[in-house]
Amino acid sequence: MSSRAYGPRWRATWVALAGLLCAAAAHGHAASDSYLALDVRDEGVVDVRWDIALRDLDYVLTLDTDGDGAITWGEVRARSRTVDAYALDRLELRSAGHACLVDARDGLVDRHAEVGYYVLLARATCGPGTVRTLAVDYTLLFDADTTHRGLLKLASKAGTVAAVFAPGEHAREFRVDAQGGGATGFTAFVRSGVLHILDGWDHLLFLLSLLLPAVAVLRGATWEPAPSWRPVASDVLRTVTAFTVAHSVTFFLAALGTIELPTRGVESAIAASVVLAALNNVFRVVESNRWLVAFGFGLVHGFGFASLLNALDLPRGLGGVLPLLGFNLGVELGQLGVVALVLPALFLLRATVFYRRAVLGLGSCAIAAVGTAWFVQRAFGG
Amino acid sequence: MSAGHRTGRNGRAMLVAFTVAALWGGSLTAAPYRPATDGIVLAHVAPRDGAADVGDIGERVRTAIVRARNSGDPRELGRADALLRAAPANAFPAVERFVLQGTIDQSLHRFDAALQRFDAALAVDPGHAQARLTRATVLQVRGRLAESARDCRALARHVAPLVAATCSANVASLQGRAREAYLLLDLQLRAAGADVTPEIAGWSHAVLGGIAARLGRREAAARAYREALAANPSDRFARVSLADLLLFDQHRSAEALRVVHDAPAVDEALALREAIARRALQDPRWREIASTLQARFDVARRRGESLHLREEALYWRELRQDPVRALDTARRNWSVQREPADARLLLDCARAVGDAATEAQARSWYRATGSALPRGDGENVTVVDPAPAQEGRS
């Protein structure tokens, strides 16, 4: 190897090289974040809790006064007024065009993911009346660390919203009165629920299996068309209600973390329920009390919905109840929509041979076949 | 239709909705407190030796980049970035400014921005070895192999033969010429002997290990990774690769744990491997590590970062037994990074869920690069003999 490899240019090369390999692995430290929690109260008051990493404050304000590498509570306490002033200079709250007055009230500490934070507690006064909009301009640390982010949680009558402040996006305005963004948050969950049920073919096929025979009555060994829509409607109502109640119960139990079941088991059981419900239309084991079938298997389907929530990391416990309600409501709406589409068609077709042979017979067999394939894949696959 | 397909289609829209919800339960539920005495230590920072923050702006930026490299702390990169952006126009020669900015950008996974900087630097000074080597690596990460190979060849006139050979061999091994690349690099390493800095030796051996692994030669790969670590214990790529080989191909969890423990500093990638190994060894301490990792990933997701996607996918698959979410994360990772480890991740995650379309996508990477396809049962990697053998047996 030639000696020029050790020249200054080569040393510089190594710096880049090492940087690359580091990037290929991962970073050992959490990146720089602050957590800003704003709580809009009555009478124009906004409570502020702002958690800022002590390491970040040290970089800009030198908290470690004795330079020994350890930031002590004594050092923080001695500088807390400076810290408060520095931080609050870099946070602007405005309501209806007027700047809010922000007063620091206390300085405490906390830890997030093993990292020490300064906790600035403050109160903002945003004018005499109710706060309807709140504009937040966040510029903390962006001039010192371009990877710094401000994670906002804004609570108000309108619900809770989250936002991230970055160097390029440091100002945002929020509606915080009751007609504001909270509804869109809830609606988002309702929409998620609808999308989930419409995309969830296993749940739909199960429901369909229960609906297919609803427009016919069994006389001896043959299906005859239901005489009027009344018994059909009440049968469907019973079945759908039973399914809804059952899956709502287990959905909430699982989503709130009361019961946990293995995903593979639940998914396999759901596939099995599709098979059994469809085969029941052919072999007629349960004839009159289909709502009981709906209820029993509905319990299993509820765990299925909840396992999706787990995968999406919804907070456990009571804090997450509203989104859960929204999601579940969405599932019910989607389900009712499907019933409203399918049932009239079935009712009109109920007296035809096509219904008896193709829909009820072949349709059920096809559903059973699909369900069996799912079951094999879920229980024994990958 | 499996659960995997369901989540895949609506997953993105739902994630957005649920991210809002994730904040409702918030991470600020713990109560802040007032420490009992002044002496309580709340955080650690680098001791001030007086040297770190003085000197000209260029020196401070360079110091911050080196510190970021040594500590793995992304803050240092952000600080270097801020210093560099605020520096007056005449603080650096134009080329150096481009190279420093590009180095920061690529470390923060802003690959396209990094490529632009290196392009600009090389337009002014085509002989700038650092710019060329770094660009070659970024191009490789992005899967632009022909361009990467061109940079490696151009490098040969400006750096030591082993450096150019390592650069070229790495790319060639992904262009279906792994066997030649292995022989070439092995020869170069022998020729260089002890006359190499520990960092370069570590890097070259680690690259050799990666090529061996892609050839399906697990023992040779493990040997090369260990040589890399013997030369440079701080080589994270070698350590993580060795841990993965032991964990996922050879099922030697106890050994993987030792490899992690020997590291001078444990970062997220290594902490994750430690948790996976401990879980396999039925050591309950894995749960503690897992919860810290989850907190980190949660914050990263809220920040909209892509730095941890590779680790996060493994986390879902190995620690939370959630193959559906693992696949979703692996797919997102694939849209950012396309290194061998990312292809393997995509393949394994797709197989775990039975997602044929994604598996085909991963397989096409293996076909295109001529890499040995790991067997579906996770037990073995197809062994390709070092001597001329049948291509693409799988």
C-alpha cells in the first residue's frame, strides 16, 4: 500500500467512510425532541407543559456549569429562570390575532425513554373571551440542531390533536372550539372502521353466509321463499344485532387490554367460522336460531378487529376509548351498508331457482371453499 | 384474503388516523417531579475540555461529524448541519462545504440530497476521493449499481488499492459477479497484510463477509466478520451482520449475545439483536429492552423518520410476533434503502405472511444481483460452492 494513503486527504476519506457504516447500522441515541402539551381551558387560559431534553438545553445554555459532564439538579435549578426565558422566547401563541401572555410557573424534571428532560410548566393568557383558534409558532433549537422536532399535543373542547414542528414547518394554526377539528379526528376512526369492514372479506363472507338463508324458510327438506318481508327483517335484525353485540364486547375487552389472544389462533378461528356458517346453509345443522351462531362467532370476530388495533398501536386503557368507539361505529355502519345492499336483492330473488340453487347452494359451497383455504393458510402457513 | 392484505391496503390511511390516537394516551402520563437534593445527576453530556467549541467553524463542523460517528448520536449531526448552514459563504472552500453537507445528509438518510452535494463537489474537483467514495456508497444503497461501480473505478487513481478494491468488489458482488468479487477482495486483503489502518481492515473484511454471505457461504462469512471485528471492534456493520448471521441463519443465539456484549457501545441495532437473542434463550430481560426500543420507534414514527425502519421491522417480527406489521414496515424500508440486508428483510417478512407479490419483488432482487436465495424455512442458506458451481440453485 502506498504511503499517500495516509495523507490528510485519506484521513478525511475515512471520516466519510465511517459515517456511512454508522448510517448503515442505526443510531444509539434518541434524536432531539421536545414534547409540548397545550391544554386550552375556559376563560382564555391555556396550560402549558413543555418537556425539553436537558442535553439540548446544555448545548445552547451550558447547564453543566462545572463542566464535569454531569448535569445535576442543583445546576438546573440555578439556571431555571434563564431556561424558562430562553424557551418561552421561542414559543409564540396567538389567539384571534393577539399574542398570548405566557408566564412560567414551575420548573421540574422527568425522564422519557431513559433520557432526562426539563419540564417547564407555564400558563398562557389569551384574552378575556373563549379561545377559538390558537396559532402556535415553535422555533426552539432549530438554529442549533436541524434534526430537532417539537411534538405538540393540543387538548381542547374540540378534542386532542397532534402535530410535529420542524425547521420548515414551525407555525400552525388550530381550531380549538367545539365545532373544530375534534370531529374530524373521530370521523377518521369511523372511516377507518368502515374501510376495515369493507376490506375485510372474511367478516363479510361470514355475515353473508348468515344472510343468504334469511329470505327463505325451510319446509321439510326444501327451502321456500319467505311469504313477506316482515319475518325476513326480524330474522336479519336478530342476526345482525347478535353479531354486532358479540363482536363489540370482545372488541372492547381486547382493545382495552383485558384479554389477549394469539393472532394466529384468532385469525384461524375466524376462517373456521366462515366455513361453518356457510356449510350450515347446505347441511342445516342450526336452522332456526341462527342469531346464536352469529353471537358465538361474533365473539371471535371481535378479537379479530381488535388485533388490527394492536397492530396499529392504539393506546391501551381508557385514554383510547373514543377512537375505539369511532372505529367500532364505523365497522357497524359498513356492515349495515352491506346488509342494505344485499338484502333487497336476495328478497327479490328469493322465489327463483337461481336463488335456491346458485345463490344458496353454490354460493355457500364457494364461501366454504374460500374459508377453508384461509383456514389452512392461517393455521398452517408461514 | 389474509389479514396481511387487509392491513396492507388501508394500513397507511389508518396509521395516520391512529398516530393521532397514539398521542391521546400520550407519553406524558408520568408525573414530573422535583428532585430531593441538588446533587442528583439528571443527564450526562460530554465533559467540556475547552477544545470542542473553539476553533474555526470548519473545525467545529468536522468535530461534530466525528463525534456523531463515535457516539452514534443523531443530535451531533443536526448540530453540525445547523453550524454549516449558518456559516458564512467564505468559511469553507466550496468543495469542502458540499462534501461536509453531503456527508451529513447521507448520515441522516437524506440520500437524494446527499447525491446532489457530491455531484456538485465532483463537478468542481473530480479527484476528490472522499466525495467519490461516499457517493459510490450512497448510489449502492439506492440500488444504482452501474453508477456506483463507475465511481469505484474512478477512485482507484486516488486511494490505496485495498480501498478501491473493497469499493469495487462490494458493487460487483451485487451485479452477479460475487464469486470474482470475493476472490479479488480476498487477494487484496492478503496482499495488504498488516499495512492497513484498523478501520480500513475492518471495513474490507466486513464487505468480504457480506459477499460470502450472499454466496451462501456462512462459515466464511462469519470468519470474515470476526476478522473485521478483531481489526476494528467499533465496526458496527460487521457486528450487526455477524449477529444476524448467528441469529437468523445459524440459530446460535448464545453466541450472538456474546457478539453484542463485546461491542464497545450498544446502539439500537445491537440492542435489538440482544433482545432477540435473549428471547430465544428464554431470558426475560428481553422485555425491558423491547419496551425501550418501542418508545424510540414510536417517537421516530411521530417525527416521520425513516432511520430505524429496518430495525423496526425486525422488532415487530421477532419480538412482537406481528408479521403483518413487520411486512408493512419492511416495505416502507425498501422504498428508502435497498442494501442486501433490506432485501433479506423484505423476503423473510413477505414469506412469514405469505404475501406472494412482495416475495416475488424480493426474489427479483436476488435474481438481479445473483445472490443465493435463503431457504423459506429460515433454516439454511443455499450453499453455493466456492468452486465454479451451478448458478442460482435455490
